[in-house]
Amino acid sequence: MFDPVTAWEDFRRNYSVSGLPAYTSRFRKRPARTCSDPGAPWENLRCRTIDGWSFSAPHLRRGGRVVVLVHGLHGDLARMEALAGLFGSRGFSAILVPVRGHDDHPCRRTTGGPGEALDVSAAVCAAEEYGYSPGDILLYGSSMGAAVALKAACIHSPSPLGGVLAHACYTDFFAAAKQKLGPFRTGVLKALLPGEARRGLEDFRPADYARATTRLTPLVFISGTRDSVCPPEMGSALADSSARGLFMALSGAGHPHWEKPELQNSWQMEKAVNLALDWIAGDLTVEGTLFVDEECNYRNVPRFRKNNSRSGGSK
């Protein structure tokens, strides 16, 4: 029987443009919320991008290896501090990267990923100037930050980095938007974006960077099996396109929300990071997908089949 109330709710969910103007304003101005300096024992590293922006990146020294942490489109530096502690338990120093359009970066507008990769590259250069060797520098990125980390690793291919952990990485921005918003609202989103930002995102293909990154830089793609924005098929496709890639599926996990720690299984994430670091170090051999369940047990399973990818696969 036809239910007009249900039909109306379906129509509103699929075709309402409510909220999209506010979303696209992220590409026109900085959000009101900014993150303050984390303070001691963090210190600031001076960074300068190849397109001329200068900023300070908080750095916490713990050892001879360092992880560069990159948040997502709606994130900030504070949301990466817990992860700094997680990597710190493995002896890693940490660098938090302010990216354009966020925090106290002097460039007020985000590009959604393409320009932010230059900020991460500047932080990598600052780490090298501080004394870290390229092989001891790892990148961790969440959502947009994962795609940014891949491009930054590709930029530094001549001096290969120690590895990349790409958490909830999309194959391309608008494929992820369709997963969240549907085709109609994604079309409206593209129409509302500034032309320069839209063209930049259309050309921003993480699979191309994964494919171009030397096999001397291992790439780990982490996806939640219930991620409705960047589904696991995307992570699997990216791993398949990499010269040296591992795909890791987290059972029951959704898209990372570091601003809401209660939505994250911290034990599962800690297990995933430790397994990824063991694989990067060569202490763990994996064939296929590394599957981590909610109780932190893990096993190898076959890869997701490419023809099931809702993202259309890598291009």
C-alpha cells in the first residue's frame, strides 16, 4: 500500500538541498571553530609550502621515527592528539599539520584535498630539516586527510617515505559525495562549489597517487565495513592499484568521527594501527585482506571483488 508519509520522507532525503549551501561555504571561508596551540610539551616546526604559505606545525618528540597526522575536511588539530598518543605507544614522535581552510593556516579556504597535500609536504620537509630521515617518516590521514597523505607521499617518491596509513580514503571526492548525498544532491553540490575548487576536486584522484608512489613506500588502506561515505570497496580498489598496498577492513566500523570518540572502537583502532605498523616493518606477512573484528581478532580473507565497487573502481 502506498504510504504518502514515507514517500514524502524519501523525497526529502533524496532531493532536499537543505544544508548544502552551508557545506559549500567551507570552500569559501574558514569555519568559525579553530584549534589552539596544544602547548607544552609540544613545540612548533616552521613550515613553508611550495606555493608560498608559511605556518607552524605542532611537534612532539618521542623517538627517531615520526608520524605526520592529517585530519579530514571537517576536522582540526585537536582531534588528532589522541592518535598521537596511540602512535607514541610505539615510540613515534608526532607532527600535527594545520591545513588550509582550517585551524590557524594563513590560507583561509580549503581546496578539499589538492592544495592541502602541499601543506603536508611542507611538514615532511620540516621533519627532514629537524633530522628525521625520509624512511622514518610515516603519514596517517583520515578521510580527506587520507587522500591528502597519498598525494604527499607521491610528491616525495624521489626520497621514499616510511609508509602511509590511509584511513577511510575515497577514490575520488564526488564518488564519496554520491555515497553520502546521492546523485541529485551531489549534482547540486558541484553546481554550488566555486569553479576552481570543483575542477581541482575532479582532477584529484587518490588512485593515481597510489599507483605512482614507489613500492619502497608501503601503503595501508583502512576501511570500516559500515562506512557509508568511503565504503570498503574503495579501500580495496586503492590497495589493488598500489605497487605495495595492504587493505584492512574493520568489522562494524563506520566513517571515522574523531570529534566523537564514543563512536570509535579505540581498541579496534589501536589493533589496526599496530598491525599496520608490523606489516610496514616487515614483521607481518599478509595475503589478501586483513580483517579485524570488533573483539580485535584478525585474519586474512579474500579481497573484495573489484566489480562490486560502488565507486566504479580506480581510474
